[in-house]
Amino acid sequence: MGSKNFGARVTRFEDVALVSGKGRYVDDIQIAGTLHAAFLRSPHGHARIKSIDTSAALRCEGVHAVLTAADLPERMRKQRMPLLLPNATMSTLRTQHSLAVDEVCYVGQALAIIVADNRYLAEDALAAIEVEYEVLKAVSDVRAALAAGAPRAHADLDSNVVSEFVMNYGDVDAAFASAPHVFREELWQHRGGGMAMETRGVLAQADVTTDSLTLWSSTQTPHIARRMLAEVLDVDVESIRIIAPDVGGGFGPKAIFYPEDAVVAHASRALGRPVKFIEDRREHFLCATQERDQYWNVEIAVDNDGNILGVRGDMLHDTGAFVPWGIIMPYIAGATMPGPYVVPAYRLACTVAFTNKVATTPVRGAGRPQAVFAMERLMDRVARELRLDPAELRRRNYIRPEQMPYSVGLIFRDGKPLIYDSGDYPRGHDAALDLAGYQGFPERQASARALGRFIGIGVASYVEGTGLGPFEGVTVRILPDGKVRVTSGATSQGQGTRTTLAQIVADRVGCRIEDVAVTIGDTAGIASGVGAFASRLAVNAGSSASIAGDHVRVSILKLASRALGLPESEIDLEDGKAIGRGGNRPAISFGELSRAAQGMPGFSLDAGQPVGLEHTAYFAPTQASYCSGTHVAEVEVDVGTGAVKILNYSVAHDCGNVINPMIVDGQVQGGVAHGIGNALLEWMQYDENAQPLTTTFADYLLPMATDVPTCAIAHVETPSPLNPIGVKGAGEGGTIPAAAAIIAAVENALSPFGVRFAETPLMPNRIVQALEEAGAYAQQVA
Amino acid sequence: MKPAPFEYHAPASLDEAVALLATLDNAKVIAGGQSLVAMMNFRYAMPDHLIDLGNIASLSGLHFDAQILRIGSMTRQREIEFSAALANKVPLLKAALAHVGHRQTRNRGTLGGSLAHADPAAELPTVCLALDAEIEIVGAAGARVVPMRDFTNGFMTTALGYDEILVAVHIRPWRLGHGYSFQEYARRHGDFAVAGAAVLLDANHDGVIERASVALCGVADRPIRRDEAETALVGQVLDESIIARVASLAGDVEATGDIHGDATYRRHLARVLTTRALREASSRMTTKKRETA
Amino acid sequence: MTTTHSISVNINGQTYARVVEARMTLADFLRHEIGLTGTHLGCEHGVCGACTVLIDGRSARSCLTFAVQMNGRTLTTVEGLNVAVGLSPLQQAFQEHHGLQCGFCTSGMLMTLTELLSDNPDPTEQEVREVLTGHLCRCTGYAGPVRAALAAAEHLKGIKGAA
């Protein structure tokens, strides 16, 4: 059994359809008779609904239904959406109603659905719904939410606090009390969106003849969505099939089950017609979940050589108006902060509070970018204060490879002790510095400055818990035509999951990769499933694919041994055939074996003969596996305008064994682009009434092709011992340290002026303001 | 984000278009549609009638005579960008077009559409202002010509009457060899400017500035000329101290702020970008040959 | 108030006659009336570029154009790029160089790059990046599309050189 495909740069078989315009995204699925939905959404950050009059809307051309909460079945009307991830520290478990009942708590919250012949007509009718609101005070800034007299995000709650918890180990106060140096930083990171290029979408088709419901959804998590939908609609979970067809990017917000999805499903059942809802971009800005608002007040204690003695502080997390995914992001942030360093003592006190903004849930990185930003800003501060090279300071503090597995001392988000399974942080660090030409940078910087140019370099390292459970299943089945069918609860929003699973299975069973047909994202494909988030599919689904493939291989060999009259040890599986070694190399195809494995009607199978050539494996990791990396950003700052240009970007990345380097490089590069957006461009701005101000792509700025350089990428492979294929996740690492590295580089570029930055996104006007305050313009640098 | 219903009209002549505009209620002219249709998709603009100028051939194209360049309002930005004659006679236009939107929007977007839309951060109105362009307008009451200085008269508002159509832009090219520069800062390639500066310079054979034009975008509710800066330039031979003084004058404006930058930042940018534009324009300027007796 | 109009438009070499409502955007027309769903809508306000098609050979946003304006025009969509033997060199390059991940923005990029390579068979990386600023991509970080465009240009030059 070779590994012809595992580890190889295999081009993706998703691509041929996609580059030909033959992808099938939700909105591309067109069923005759489909009606189209639009939602009436709150224009206020916080208001009481006094009355809704839908009668005029019902009379509009082409309108089939207008539903408000009052029109929903009792259970849907009364119950809030299920909370996916409860947590004992949460004092307030508050999720949305399917449609707002008597109060709206963020701009964009849905009050009513209009179902019409097409979306144009549905939007026309929106204007005809009359709502009387009593506008309530809204809370926009999470820091203000904690003040004694602050408006409440929900009128019936006594407090905006959702949860307060402390993560700690070691005697951190003692460490600080005796430390020679203590440095404190106040930092914040602002919220942005997932901004997949395909917005959310759902097409529901209720079938009254079978009392079943099919939902095509751009979800990252079809099995979870099915469970939640069954609960909301109060129907048998197995009467629902959810299919995630081609999905145009996910990045976290599509992992959430949204109230609108349930309302659309209900509308289809009520009307007996397929109903489609495609979120438009404005709605995506208003209603798709966002992430990253956190305020950090942290300090670090170090000895005279820069060795870390302790880290402590507090952090405030803005969860928005609801908590559909619990308090996962602040928790992950707290667990991520110690990172790749030996931090002997640690304490972070976290507060999670409501505001009248759309809920925050994981967006690529999920709390980790904020934590890495906090830790790396502290490290840069230490380096500056102790006059150490920032890279050298990090090198002194890394956990050594011989310390693996390394127990940090915390409990991770998966409920298991935070134990780094593998990694070689110094090696990754050196690899990134080599790619970046770090040694030669001072010379480059000096030459640039002689020409009046300001270039700088920044380094950031991180450790990321990936491959979270509970499980993901894979079924491998040899079909009568010899093709190998693979199904899984895994999903893909562009990660090439079909190709990577095929690579694994082709190697295990011994067939050509083009003979593997992968079906994912369909609840009908496999009994149980979880979905794509937390960089988990290579670990979970990849391992299951390997295990299932091995089982099928065993069955093939057993059957082939009988058919060929040879011992199993003398049979090779190649190109979809079992081939006897030696002699005239007798062979039998997988197709023939598959047919034989089905037996003949009425005849008994031989004793011990496998029934069908198939196996389903559900790999369930015992804990997270920890990927790591170091990023080096080299930037140029235009001191006249405050513009930052990224000149070079280097990444050393350890996701364990690499299944497909082309795909992993693509994940890293794309992740870095997202990080560049977070660092410099993407600012989801709200006014003091929690009214969003940046709801177009002209105001909320995504990185463009001229903003993102092609990264230099090195793979450091320390295989994870926790799964059979030695992999760790790769989907988010590109994003996690990017902002930290870029802001460090900007500071370094501007070191002649001694300006400091503690926030992202770092806007050009902020850079100019800092330079102005530092007196830079008195020196005629522009 | 689907537009509200409207009636569509595609007149074949300017007269027909003007007549429609004069008689229909809540009618709007569509040129390239690159701003208008986005506003209609958001339902920020909800005209009952849309009058498409796309079939009126006389509105497109570039015409040169001895002194005046006439650019039809429906001339696509792309055509201006790739016109060799324009690059030669009015190089500032081409320089500014490099910052206007993206290839895909310049293929459809028109000069007239940009001027009529009058976004205060837009490049083309600023360049037309710097060039002292004249705007040819036709309406039910007849034709008139409005200097660009009087054409934009507020935030996204112009001198165009409700029944008037922008027909053409007249530009008097500067002497061949004049200095020109368009400098802007936008957050990303192709975005509207946070601020920008257009500069034109001409000097005599001794390098003494005889004629200067300085216009800014993005700092006020409309593109603005900086007369004080121009006055300070004329009669000078440019050096760094004069550039600094002029840029400082140029940047001394009542600026407006928005989510992409406050007024202080925009004043700062006006100064920095004017400095850069003056330097570049000066370096591009070929001084006049000394007249021989 | 709603008016309909008869239009005739050539799309990917085939002529279609349809009656359309004035307000129907070209993107919705292509997707829902003609069934060419390879043209995607990512923002409907002309920034993301996913809906880019060629109008008389020129790249343009189909969300910022009304179908009624296309009477008598010639359009090319991503479905018109495939050649008899399968993928065009540009499409192949996108597969070979990992020019796409989710594929949603890809159709638009392919249309713009088709126009670029016909205008300028030997673009620099900077020129490729500048035309791609008309397209937002959240997956790739643009490295793959840029590589693919440059590789396709090389390939096409080779074909021309051989001819």
C-alpha cells in the first residue's frame, strides 16, 4: 500500500465544473414552481414592536404569503432557537426567536417573511408592511454596556453580562510580585464579517406526499442544521434531508443555523411550494454573524533576559445581541494566548456582554487572532523595552520540541486538558525567518531609509487548536462498476475536501483517484455528521476515510484471495484491481469483487465472506491537535498618507502531515489575505445607536489583488500522534497571526518616530494622527 | 436588492430624450449606469422612468478642432483612457483615469455620467474643474454652457435642471509640454479617493510659472479649485520651499469627514498630495523654447 | 407601471428572443431566464465582480446593466469559454495553478482575464493584479488566480509562436 496520492500535489476534481460555470450553488438550483422570499428587518438597533400590519402587503402583486411571528405555529412562535453550545458560566442563555415577537435587538433582525412569485415582487411588498415601533435605547459599545446605567440590550434583562469566567494556572500574582519587569498593554480588535462571496441561501421543498422536507442550504453544518430544524419545526429529524451543494465560501458564519432558515422551511410546508431565500449582500452585512470585538487589558512579567514569568489581565468580549454559539470565541481566545511560549503562570478574566449588534460567532480564526495579537504585542513590547531582537526574544521563550507533548495547564474548548500534541516551534520560526531574509533586513531597512522610504518587519507566532471533535464519519463503498463511492458528513466551502478525501481513500484501497466519487454535505449520505469549522475535517474526516479505506481493503483482499486462490499476502491492490504477485499475475477487478460481495439471491455466503465491500468509520479524536506557525511581514508605510503596503509575507506552517501541498498553500494564502483585511482594511462600523454604517463593499473594504502579496510558504511537518494520518488542521492558521505580524511591521517601519499601535484594523488616518503627534511632519518627511 | 419597477425609454435622438425628460414625472437619465443602477438595486434611487441615452449616437465620441476638444457625454471612460490623441493633448485626463474604478466599470461608465453623478471624491469632475472645462447642456428651454466651476454646486448636486441633459464637455488643452499630475490616496486600487489633487503648470522659458491650476477632490462637498495656491504659484520658479508653501495653502480648506477619514486627515492629505502633484507636474513640464528674434 | 420589452440578444453564439421586464438586471436575466447560472451575484452593487460578463467583448458588471439594454448585443458568459476539447487554456490554468477554491468569484475573473489576454497577450503581474482589483475573492488571497493568468498568457504565447 503506497501513498501515491497522500502528500502529492493533486489538482482538484472540483475545478472542471466550477471553471465552466457548471457549479451548483443553492441559487443555481431551480425547481419549477419555486416561490421567493424576502424578510422585513428591523431598521432600529433596539425597539419594541407595537404592531405589525401586513394586510396591504398581502394585496401586493404576486404575493403568496406574509408571515409574522403571530402567524407561526405555536412552538415556533414561543420557543427561541436552540442554543448549540451551552456553558455553565453563562448566566443568560439567549437566542433569537424565528421571527421577532415583541422586541428587536439589532438592526436587521427579521420580523416578517414575504413569499412571492419572485424576489423583485417580494421586495416591492416589503414597503407595504406597516410596523409601529417604540424605539428603545440601544447599547453599541461593549465597554459602555457594562456601565451601571447602561441601556439593556434586551429590555427584560437586568444586566448586559452574559458570562464571566477566569482561565488560570500557576501562581500568577506571585510571579508578578517578584518580576524584574512588568509591561502592560491595552489592545482591541474590531469586528468584521466572514464575507463569503456567496451570501447565505436556502431552498426548501416540502413534500406533502411523503411528509418530508428537503433543504438545500449553503451551510457548513448540514447535520447540525437538520437537528436544529427538526427541533424548531417539531418534526422527525429523519424526515428532513439537508444538502449543502457547492458552497461559495464559509469562513464561519455559515456554520450557524439561522432563524430565517427555519422560517423558509416552515413557509414551504405551509404553502406546499418550494420556497427560496437568497440573502443579499446588504442582509449579509446586517444579519450574518460577525466576529472579533474584544478589548484586552493585559500585562506580562519577564526576567532580565526576557524569559516570561507570567501573563495576566482581563478581556471583554462583545457577543452582540444573542449567543447562538455560546461563548466559544472568548474561551478559545483565553486558551490560545499562552501560545508557543513557556508561560509559567497565567490568568485571564473574561467578561462577555450583550450589545445591540448582530451576534458574534466564529469567523476564520475564532478568538485566536485576538489572543495572538495580545500575546505578540506584549512580546514586541518586551523586546523593545529590553532592547532585544523580537525574533531572538521569541526564540528564548519557545516550548522546545523535546517538551512535547506539552501541557499548558488549561482546559481547552473541547473540554480536554490543553496539551500540545506535537510541534517544533523553533524550527518553524527559523524557517519563516529564512524565507523572509530576516538576517538581511536591517540592511534593506537602512538603504530604504536613505531613500526616504520607511520599511519594517514584524514576526508573530501562534499555536492553534484544530481538528476538534466530536467526530466525522466516512463511508467507503466499492460499487458494482468498480468505482469507489465515498460519503461523509464533512462539507466543503472551497477547501477541496472531495479531492483530499479521494487522495486518502485511493491510497488505502488501491484504486485510481479518478475512480473515487465523493459525495459530501448531504445528510442522506451518512447517518451522522458534524461539518466544517475549527479546521477539523482533515483530522476527523481524513482519519475516518483512512480507517474506512483500510477496512474495505481488508475485505477486498479477503474476497480476492478466494477468487484468485492466492493467499492475501500475495495479492496487490492497484488501479482498482486485485492482482496476484508472480506467475501470470492473475487479476480480478474491484467491480467483479463488489458484485461477488453482494452474493446471489437465495444462496448463502461462504463462511467469513464479507457482505458488501463497504465500511463506515467514525473517527473521534481524543482531543484537539495543535497546529502552529510563524509569520513574518515586511511592509512599507507611506508616511505622507498612512498607507501600508505589504512587500513580502513569509509563513512557516505546521499542520502535521500535508495531504495536498497545493491545497494547504491555498488555505494559508487565503487565510493570510483574510488577516490582512483584519489588520488594515475591514472595519464594521456602527454608530452610537448601533446602526451599522459600513454595509456595502465600497465602505467595508475587503483586500483586493493589489493588497495581498503572494506568500512564501514553508511546511514544517511534525505529525500529530493523535490520529492515524498524522494531520492537524490548516484552514485558519493563515489568518491567526497575520494582524500581529503586520502591526508589528508597521511599528518597526515607523520606529524613527516611536509610534505605537494597539488596535486593528489600523487605519491610515490613525497612522497619520500618530505621526503628527510624534512630530513627524515637522521634519518634512512627506 | 432588486430595483423597484420603472418604465424604460430608449430614445434615438437627443430631442426625443429631452422631450421625454420634460414630460415624464420622476424620470431619470441613465448613461453608463455604473453608479445609478447600484443605487437602484439598493432602492436608494426609485425613478418611475428611466431614459437611456445609449442609443443616441451623437452623444458619443471625441472631436477636436483647433482650440477645443469636445467629448460627448456618453463617451465611455475606456475610450478616453485609450485615446492616443487625448493622452497627448490632455494627459491629465488619462492620468486620472488610472484611478477611476476598475476596467469592468470603465468599459461601461461614461464621462457625462461621472460628472452628473458628482461624487465629491470622484476623479473626473476634479480633472474637468482643473481644466476649466465647460459643460454643454441641452434642455427643454434650449442649450447652454456652464463652466465646470459652476456645474457642481453641492454634495452630489449639479446645475443640471430636472429636464436637462449633459451633452458634452469642452476642454481647451494646455500648451503641449505643460506639466500635469493627478495624485490621489484611495484605500484600495480603484476606490473613490479619500482625497486627491490635480495640478497643471506651465512656465516660460526661464521656468517661471505663468499658469497654474490646482484642484482637489474628496475634501469638500464637491471638487474645489484652490485659487490662493494658484496665485501663489504664478510668477515663481518652483523649489521645495515654494512647493511647501503652495501645498500648505491648498490644504488650508474647510474639509468634511466621513467614515474613511475625518476632516483633519483630509486636510493633511490635501497638503501631501498637492506637494506630490506639484513635484510631479513640475518634473513633467517642458519649458517653452526661448523665442528667437 | 411595469413595462415589458422584447429583446433579442446573442449569448455565447446563440440568439435568444425574450420578453423582459424593464427592471430585470442582466445578471438575473442570464441566470433565471436563460438558465446560465455560471454568472454569479455576490453584491448586486457593482463591486465584487462575480457577475462580470463580456458585452460586445468588453468586461462589464451584469448586475449594473438591465437586460432590456442588451437588445442586439453580443454577450459571452463563463459557459461560453469552454472549447470543443474541453477547458480553454485559461480555464485549465486555473485548475493547474489552484486559481480557485469555492469557485464563486471565478466566473467573473475568467471573463475579465479573457478580455485582458485578448487585449494584452503579455501582461505583467502588476497588470494582472490591477484588472483583478475588479474582483473580490475571499478564498484564494489572489495568488492562484494571478499565477493562473500569467501561466495562461505564457501558454497562449506558445501556441501563437508555434502557429
